[in-house]
Amino acid sequence: MQKLLILLRLAQYRKLLVRNRIEAYEISQELNKEPIPINIHDSINFSINAWNSVSQQTIVNCWKHAGILLISETDEIDEIEDQAFQDEMELQDLINKLPFDDPMDADEFLCIDDCLKSNEGLTDDEIVSMVKSNNNNEPEADPNEVPPVVISVTKALGYLDDLVLFFKHSSDVCINSNESNVLQKLRHQVLKSHINNSKQTTLDSFF
């Protein structure tokens, strides 16, 4: 039953991952650019949201079936298995939306990590070899590459003010309250830096 609970969480994680890749692919097609890759921060958020998506009642039912809690309903096991089947079907539907000619089966995707090594550590020689390989593969700096130009705090504040007004009054693009709060926090941080810079300039003028 512990394995089934892990599979339920894993199914939620895989669904979040595939939805993210579908969205990234659609955006890349609209903007004619490569999809934004997944990073560690995204994976951590997927894992947190996946566990949150597994209902408390499902976890209780798993504990009952494992003997940790007393079973009061005979249909609880069937309910857990039905949930697992439903999650697998939803995952398969999402996989089928990806731009692949031969999409992977949902059950195969859920167990894709089973073949990876999990208990064997690297030897010292393997670690040294990996480090040397990474050093040799480091790309050489392009002498013609132009370094990025960092705009001033004043310009950044102005751009953020424009964004706040844009999302506040735009009828074509909508953002939720969490996204709006993030934008306001960014503006607050830049404004705080602008105020501190102004104070420092005033103090320097006395010396």
C-alpha cells in the first residue's frame, strides 16, 4: 500500500510535469523560440504540489489498508485503486497532447526511473573522471560576445510601474492575485533600492 501511495503522488507529479511541458511548447510555438527548460526549483514545486494533490482521505485509506489504522469500510481499497486508475488515464491524455509521433505509455512513464541506479555510490576515480570531463567540456568564451547592459534603478522602476499599470488595466492579459503580488514585491524592492541610493547620494554631497 505504501507503494500505491507513492504511485499516486508520482502520478500527480508526472501530470504537473507534462502540463508544464505542454504549456512551454505552446508558448515556444507562439514566440518561435526554444521551450524554457525545467530547473530544480520547478521540480521542487512540482513535488510539493503533487503531495498536496493527494487528498487526506486517500492517505488515511492507504494507512488503513496497510494495517496502521483500522479498516471501517470495505470499499476503501477499491476507491484508492480507482483513483490510481483515473490519475493514469489523465496522465495518458496529457502525454498524447505532447508533440511526439510515438508517445510513451503512461504506466511506462510512471516507472521510467525504476531502472536508474539508486543505491550505488560513485567511486573516487569516477568522481575525478566526471570533474575532468566537465572541465574539458566547458565552452570557450566568445571574444565577440557583447556583455549585457544593466539598466539603472530608475529605469527598472519605471518599467515595473508600466507593467503594474498594464496588468491592472489590460483586458487581453490577466494575472492572478499571487502573480500581481510578486510584481508588486519586485517593484517594492526596486523602489527601496532607489530610495537608499538617493539617501546615499545626499549624504555624499556633504563630504
